[in-house]
Amino acid sequence: MEVPAKWHGALTRVAGTVEFAAGRGRLSVTAIRPGPTVRVNGVVIGAPLAKPGDYYLFDSTEVVLVRPAQRTFARFVVTRADFNHTGRLLPGAFLMRYTPCSTDTLSVQERVSQHAPISIHWHLDSLDERGPMRLYARGWLEVLDAPASEAGTIRWLGVAMAMASRPGGINTLPRSRLQLTTVSLLRTTQAREPYLRYVALLTPTGLTAAEIEPSRLAIPKGYTETGWAGITPKRRASARALRGGTG
């Protein structure tokens, strides 16, 4: 699956390709669309952490940003990764009210490091000239803590899991009429409740079934785990505890 960088707002900065097999996936970053750092309803959205040549590994428990140039990787804990192939509402689904948006462009001096939980609600359908025809899948993915800019990448991961596990295979999906609707619930660092509901209509392209080398879906040997800009020692320790590890 290809992730196009057609402009859909501040979160649409990453272009790449997604592979998924045996419960694990990879989003390889091929390009980053430049854009200013903005504050939308208090939520700061800047450049993504990844650069061209980096990639994200992911499954239902974690997202891992791998940086080959630095031979390092950084983890984000996934706290929910549910989906179905019917389009029915998932347990715990709730009404999402429209959020009017106020956007400000930040100067270099004003740019701040902000991170918080991210929730992505999504559904995949097909379109004709009258609008949506059929729902193929619906999902809900949450990450414990990450910069808001990472929602632009994370919103592609749940649908990749669903399409790869689709009964009958990915070839049962149409190629020219698919639409992915995502609602990203973003917070400021201090906020407990969603502060910004960011809606986007996206188009997956280049769907194909292919053999994937297992080594492409694993962290290379000899790479060092690091944090990411803005994460606090307390949050990093919490993430390690949720993973059940100490590293």
C-alpha cells in the first residue's frame, strides 16, 4: 500500500509504502512534505520525527521508529488496536462532536516540544458518484504518548492491519474507489480529554499482494534504543513497564 503526501492539512507530511505480514508491518518513509509548525486549538503540530529513509515497524502492541542512518530505534506503546471487517461500531464507541479549529503558525522561537496520548478512529469504504457505497472495515488505535505530528503516520497503521487480514485477501478490495476516513483525537500535554478532533479523508493506493522478507519487519541487530525529543524519564519508564521490560 502506498501512502500519498497529497496535502490534507498539517498532519499530511509523510509519504511512503506500507507492508504487512504475519501480524507485523512496516511503513517506509520515502518523502517528507515541508510545512510550518502550527498550533491548532492549542495542539502543536510540527515536522514528523521520521526522515526519508527511516521506517516504522508496528503491530498491535507497539510502533517502533527505526533510523538506519543513526542505527537507532525508538518505541511508542500501543494501548488499543481493535478493528473489524464489518464496519460495525466498536465497543466503547462514542459520539464525536465537531471541533471548530483555530490555527496559528509558530515562529522558530515559539516552537515547543509537546506530546500526549493519540487516538485514531477510522473506517474504510468505497465510493461512487453518489458517495460511500460499502464499509469494508472499522478500527480504533491508541498510542500511549507521542508528538501530535506522529498521528499523520499512525493513522495509516490500523487500516494496514485490517486490510492484510481481510477474509479472502487484499485482492477482494477495489483499487480505484477506496477512501479512508480518520478522526485523530489529539491532546495538549496537560489535557486529559481530547482537545482537537482532526478529520481527514485519505486515499490508499498501490494495493497489491506480495511476498515480504521477514527481516524487513524486525529491528536490525546492533541498533541502539533511544528516546524521542520531548519524552520525560517518567513517561519512558511508564512505557517500559507497559511493555513488561526494563530496557
